[in-house]
Amino acid sequence: MALKLCPKCGKEIDDKSKECIYCGFSVSETSGEADKEFEEKPVLDGDGDENKNPDEDIHNCTDNKKSNNKNKIIIGIAAASVIVIAFVVFFATSNLRAYSKAENLLADKEYEKAIHAFEKLDGYKNSDEMIEKCHLDWGKDLIEEGQYTEALEKLQAAGSGKDVEAATQECIYKQSVLYMEYDQYEEAIKNLEMIEDYEDSKELLGECKYIIGKGLYEKKDYENALKYLDKLKYKDSEAMVENIKNNPYSINKFIERYNAMADILNETKGAGVKKLDVNNVSDNKIETGTEAVLKFNSSSDEDIDCKYEITSFMWSKKGWIFVDENLLTAEWYCSVAGFVPDSNYDSVGDILTSVTNGSENSLYASAKFGDSNYTISKSKKVITLAGQRME
């Protein structure tokens, strides 16, 4: 196949072609002169340079393409860098945005959500301190709502510091006042003992102890009453304590008077009565020198400890017929003397005379004397002398 040059672009094409397959220029088969003219005339470049040839244009075109591709690569890299930087900035500020969201939740009093949000930050900035602040603010709000138990739970999780301590004391105080309003004095005491220096907590504590102690005193539960009244110094608490500890009807005073009468009888009558020792008292009873038993408060409907008060006594002796009658009578004197405060030999004699006169021809006799009732009961096996105070 014969070739010819395109008059316009100078590229080789089929000599029979009517149109250049490269630039589309119309080529005539009879254009020999044009071909000759084309061969003679230099090919001009875009700038009219007669010295350039087509090979240089192709080279320049290739360089341009390379330059364009290079520019596209640079632009692509720049765009990718911007995207990477954007992602880096986004993730680098995620904690900051999460922190700000948690702060907003706290400001809106969404405490539980705020706590969870700060916990997820895992120590970022002062998130741990903010968690404690959430608990503190939550506790304060619960105090205002009167939900003291729940408030204390939140405050316990609020760490330490003056603000937490102040809120805790306020909560305990208000809860104590509420306990007192509902007569729950034991619970109030437990609370108030923790905050004695807060406002008038000490006075409220004294009031609670007094109320409980007085109630126990009136029930004659002196042992427990002393737990609340002893060293209280509130209203007449000291008088009640004095009456409990130095009650003229206590076992200490009973034995004191019993032994005093024993001294009199032993000195004046040579009775040989053995004295009692308060340390030998057990279960409201004690044994005498004749092996008789003195039992206290057995006739009372209330379980009263003779340590603090004796409301009744019963002296009883088995096999009494084998014991010297004078010794038995001497122990009766001592027993009645111990039972009756401010008694003496003569007054005790009057009591025993009144009750024994009725028992001379009887197995049982009773007599009232002063504020008490006395009885004597005897059989071949057992003889008893008893006294009981009347209400």
C-alpha cells in the first residue's frame, strides 16, 4: 500500500484516502501539486516557528500530558490529606465533645446519664471529679425532696471534702428530726450521735435519750433505763438515775438494813445471825445463814430486777422445826428490816407481832402494816414469811 502525507497534519495516510484519518482533512487523489507544495513548505507550529517539525509537537504533547497527570496526582494527594486531617481532627476532639455533652447533662440535672457519660471518658480532663460532683448535686436535690436515705447513698459516692461533709450532716440531721416526729427515737439517736456538733443535734440527742429512758424507768426496767439516763443531765434525768442507783428499795439497801439489824440482834440478843453478801444474789434470790431462801419480786406481775427495786420478798425455810426458834425469829426481824426503809427494832417488832398473832392457831395468817401486806404460812415441812408493797 502506497502512503502519502496529509497536507495539514503531516502524518502518513493511505494515498487513496480522501480524508485524513488523524485530523479529518479532505485529501484529493489528484492533489499532487498540493502534496508537492506541502512537501516544500515547512510545517508551522502554533507559534509560527518554521524550524519546528511534527516530531517536536508530538514530544511536547507527551510532556503536557505528563504535566497534567502530575498535577492531577498532586491535587488528589492534597484532597486526600484534607480528608485525613478532617478525620484526625474529628477523632481528636471526640472526648472534648463528649465532655461538653456530659456537662450539659449535669446542668440539666440528668445525673444518672451524666455519670455514665463522664465514666466513659475514662479519666479525661477532670471527669473523675465531675462524677463525684454529679453524686453530690444529686444528693443535695434528694435532701430537698425529703428522700434522705437515697440522698445519703449518693453522698457516700461523692468522695470527701467540706461540701460533701456539710451536705451529709444536713441530711442526717433532717432525717433525725423526721424520725423523732414518728417516735422512732432509737433511729434518731443513731443518727444524732454521728453529728453531735451540728446545729442543735446534741440537744435533740438528749431529748431522744430522755424520752426512751423515762419510758423504761416508768416500766421499772431500770437496767435499760440507766443506759439512756445515766450522765444525761436532761430535765429530771439525774433524779431518776439517783433513784435507781440509790433506791431505798434496791437490793443494796435491803442487805444494808438486814445486816444492820443482824448487828443489833447479835449484840443485844446473841442471836448469831449471819450477814448477807450482795455478791451472792442471783436470779433475784439469796440464801441466809440458816439455809433459808430469800426470794424477791416473785409476787410481782412485772419482771423487776431486785438490783434496782424490791417490791416483795418471801423468806422460806424447809425443815424449820429442826432450827432454833430464836434464830428463825431473828432472821425474820432482819428480813422485815431489810424490806422496810427507815425501820428500827421496835417498828419491825410491831409488824411481826401483828402478823404472828393471827398465826398462833392457824397455818396461814396475814396483816397489813403501813404500805405493805405481810403473810405467814407454815406446814411441817416449810414455813414462810412474806411481804408485799401495795400499789
